[in-house]
Amino acid sequence: MFVIFTQQTFIMSSITIEHNVTPAKLDVLYVDDWPVWTKGVSEFDWTYDQKETCYIIEGKAIVTPEGEEPVTIQEGDMVFFPKGMKCVWKIIEPIEKHYRFE
């Protein structure tokens, strides 16, 4: 008799967040060399036509992917947005981030 186990992965959001990224990881990724984007308190629609990785330098936002639950991102978070994702950004504290597109 054989028993087969399968692993299931449940993704709650198409956004992936890594909290409290270490300075060593930031150095390895050369995050300080990435462009910087800033935006004040506001709300707007956005579509990612490329995959984006960003590091939140300061501020806080709630990002709501189309058809999904809202996700809060804030200072110290490394955030991964998939290509093709449509969302609403609600910036609740002025935000500054390093970013790169792939």
C-alpha cells in the first residue's frame, strides 16, 4: 500500500512582503542604488505592467489588489508586486521607497 502526500500552498495575496529586512540583505541587493519614488497622502489605481520589487524607506500604505484583501506595507518592508496585478494604493502616511522593475 502506498500513501501519497501532496503539499498545498495557499496564497492570501498576490503581494509578497518580507518584514524587517536586514541591512546585510539590502547591501547584497544594492538597494541604495535603486531609484527612489515618493508620494504624499493620496489614493489611486495602479496596474503593474512589470514585476516590481521595492523597499519601503518610510511611510505607510494600504494596497488592495483587485479581488483580494487589502495589504498594509510600511517602513522596513521589502515588497514584491507581480506583473499584471491591478490594485488601489491608499497612502496613509507619506511614502518613500526604493524600487526596481524586472
